[in-house]
Amino acid sequence: MAFTGFFLVFAFLAVLAFMIPIGRRSKSLPPGPPTLPLIGNLHQIPKTGAHYKFTEWSRTYGGIFSLKLGPATAVVITDRRLVKEMLDKKGNIYSARPQSYVANDLITGGDHLLVMQYGAKWRFFRRLVQNYFNETRCQQEHVALVEAEAVQMMHDLMTEPKDLMLHPKRFSNSIIMSLVFGIRTPSVHTEHMLQLYDVMEKWSAVMETGATPPVDIFGFLKLVPESLFGNWRKRSLDVNKMMVALYAGIVGRVRKRRAAGHRTASMLDNVLDTMAAPEMGNDNGLKLNENELNFLGGVLMEGGSDTSASILLAFLQAMIRYPHVQQRAQAEIDALLGAEKASLERSPRWEDYAQLPYIAQIVKETMRWRPVTPLAFPHATNADDIVDAYTIPKGTTVLLNVWGLHHDQTYTSEPLSPFDFDPDRYAGRTAPAPTFAASKDYETRDHYGYGAGRRLCPGIHLAERNLFVGMAKLLWAFELSEKAGADAVDIDPQTGYSEGFLHCKKAHKRQKHTSQLDEYFDNLYDDGLTSSASPDMYKLMQDPHRWWVDVGQKRYPVVYKMAMDHHSVPATSCDCEQCFSSARRTITYDRNQLSPAVVEALQLQKIWLTRDAVSSHLTALSNQFPDLNTNLFPN
């Protein structure tokens, strides 16, 4: 008995001696807040808004500090020099992702590029994406599609302002869907768009701090009945089922279209062509299993949809709350294109980037002011490293405090603080973001909205065009203001934004989008549309669907071909045709509820949308149909 008692005491002391150091910070680590045994700093990290706390700690402990997450270690970087030294220059060490049983094992099977571990498979997937979205292809092939989708976003905001929060989402989703799958998103009610945002919301909820037990830190928790933690495993597997159903369904639509003999220039069509190469006698074909193929397209759907849309919503918010910025931007556009009616010949385009520096500054300031990912996506080390005499052990989680980097005193421009929206911070620094990301001078980096290091967003060139074109066209077409007497739009980063994977603007219940284009329409009259329209346009007004069958199909074969092949929908329900049929909707509006100025705006915008939207579509897709006449309005 005495021996048994001694053994139990010894075993208890041994376990205690083993567990007490857990949660302690090694002296070789960067400094950080005080820890508790076993849990370290876990009790101090807020479930939401952690970036605010990390920014506060950075002012106490410096540009790099450490946290103990039980036995695991994390470091937080809020220093431009260290971002360059660690993530950019030592990408072979800092490009891994933290282990995530939920994200990799339960939800994605390890095939999601965003959370995929660094290695040969990741490099292969990233190379596929970069080859399709490099600067040359974005400039020569993709930007015209961006222009066309931005035209529809203007049209949608003009005719359906109540869906203000949804139109930027449709804009960004339709661009990425068209480029990756050859399938557009014609309206805010399109099923695949609604499903995608539902999936992302549920995935974000599962991945929020505290939503699942810390099984990557304390592995034994996998053995605890999941009902004690809100059925976390079932909820994670449900997200997996939703993702696979959506992504596999889209891939299935592409395969069905190809089986019917219709091929587009989309990324997935190119991938499927290459995968079929061995069957055609070529042994160099891609080898992707179904899950890899599904998530290759899926990650692009996600990244290309929500991020740009969230930035555009923050932009709209800023223009409403900082009207002097909006007015200055519109003055710059008017100086380039002209403020009179003749300026409706065209709206701003990507080719105007160098001539619209203030718009470029607004893009950068929006991304700095309200970063979509305030802590980026965490990196991890795959080897030990020495940084400023501190040891960063292998397996350390590395957090890039984007919020802190964007709101330090570097961005102070008296009398404004980093929390104010001031595009003049970027005066003289308007080169596109990839230029600054590649620069050796870390002091001049414009922002970290696209991340850093080898994990830099592979869609950066497309995103830059999406944002500049979208913002420039919205500023050209509209004056944004709050509804008279409405509650002020909440721009507080803690109360006006939703938490999760992405930091996104919340819907404002009374927020209104107003179209005030009166200066363009002073000389118009009620029948201005008919006086400006050609005879064929007049027929279009009377019966657009009849016009399409009788005139449009023969006279505009490219539009018809595009409607049938590219959009995979009947021509009469295609958005290109809807640009034409907008005249009918204008005429049937209840004029008693619309001011004459708004009616006239709709009329003139109709003519412009007809020319510019469809012409942009044609430019984007003319290479696909070289045998067709691309003269949209022949003499």
C-alpha cells in the first residue's frame, strides 16, 4: 500500500511537472501579455474584433509579439519592416498554414487553395490560377468583361436601388463565374450566387473563434462527445456537403454544356481540355480528382465574389459619409470626360487609370480604411527562424495584423487621423497594388489588403481592375447621399461591420441610393428618347422581344450567339437583351411616382446602356467568335 501511494504521488507530480510549463512563454520568444498555466493567453483573446486587441498590444509589446495558445505559439506582426523581412524575403519558411482539422479534414479535404498546406500541390494549384489571372491576360482578355459587368451594376442600381447591398455582390460574382466557368450571374436572385453566399456565411460561422473546440491545440478534444461543443463536427460536415453540392453542380453544368458541343474560353474549359489530353494521345494532361477539381473552381468563386463586393460596399459607405471626397472624384472624372451631355458617350474605363489618379487613391484608401481581412489569413512556419534575436519555432502561427498596419501613425495626415477616410494619403503613389507589393521599399507599401509573401492574392490583377472600374463608373453615374431624415450610416468599424472570415459592411436599414443626374438632362424633354433613337430603336421601345426576333437576331449575330452559347440561356432572357428591354420598363413606370428628372435619366441611360454594355460584351468575347460580324451598329 505504501508503495502504491508513493507511486501515485510520483505520477501526479510528474504529470504536474509536465503540464505546468504548458502555456508559459519561453524567454527566446518575442515578448507578449502575461500568461496563465496550461491556457497561456487563450483567455485574453476576444472572440470577435481580435485585431483591435492585437493593435493595442502592439503599442505595448512592439511590432512583433507572441501569444501562447495552450502549448501552441503564435506571433503577431504589426511592423512593415518585419512583414518584408519575414513573409516576403523568407517565403520558404513563412508560407505554410496552421494545421486545421476542421478546415482541412472535415470541410475541404485539404484541397482548398486558401487553407491548403504549402508544398508541391499548393504550388501546382496556384500556378494554374496565376496563369489564367496574370496581368497580361487580365489586361488583354478579362478587363472588357469587367467593364460590361460594371455597366450592368450601374443599370441595376438605377432601376433597383432597394438592393444596394446586393448589386456589388452580383457584379463581382458574375465576373468570376464568367471567367472561371463561362456562366454569368444575370441578377441578384441567381441561384448559384445565393447558394454561394449562404455557404460562405455558414463556413465563416463554423470557423469563428469559439465555434468549435480547439482540437488543433488540444488533440484529445476530438475524443470528447461533440454534443458538449454544439455538435461542431456535424456542423462542419454539413458545410462540406453544401460546398461539394454547389461546386460539383457548377462543374456539372460546364460538362453538360461541353457534351452538347459548346465550349467557352473559361478557365475550367481550359482545365478540362488539358485533363482530357491523355485520351487524345497526350501524356502531359492534368491529373485532378473530383474533389480537387470542385475546390479549384470553388475557391475562385469565393475569393472573387465576396472580397471585391465587401470593398465596394465600404466604398459606397465612405462616399456617403465623406461627400467632399465624392465631389472631388466626380470633378476629376468630368474634367477627363466632360460634364455635359456629350460625356454620356462613354464612362470611365480601366484605360483611364493614369488620367484618374484621385480615383486610384480612393481605391487604395478604401482598402486601407476598412480592410476586408483585418488579420489576413494566418501563416505558419515550417522551420525555426531567428528574427531580431528572437526565436520563432517551427509550427508557429504567424498573424499579419493588417488592421494595425493600416491604422498606425504612418497614415496620419494632419489634422486627420488614420481612422478618417483621406485619399490624399496616396497622392503621388497611385501605381497599381502589385507594383508596391513587389517593391523592396517596405516604407512605401500602399496597403496589405491582398496579403503578403508567397500567399499574396493570386487574383490581385483582376481585383484591381474590378475595384477601379466599379468605383469609377459608380462615381460617374451617381451622386450618393443619405435619405433625408434617415439614421446616419454607421461607419464605426466595431458596430457597422460583420465579423467572420471577412470584415464586411452591414446592411443599413434606411440607406438609400439616389440617382441625381440632373446636370446631364437639363436640355432633355419627355420624348427625348424617340427623338434620339434610330427607327430600329423606336421599334425596340414598342416591343423589345418582337424587335429581338425580327431585327436583333439577324442584325446583331454576335449578341445572339453570345446569349445562346456564352450565357447558356435563351436569348430573350439574357442580360444583353435586358439592356434593350429596359426601354419598355422605363415607359411602363408609373410616372406619378417618379420625378421628370428621374424619368429622363432612365431614358438617356437606356440609350447609353444599349451601346456601352453590349459593345463591352462584344469586345470581351470577340475572340471566341472570330467568324461573326462584330459591328454592333452597322451603317
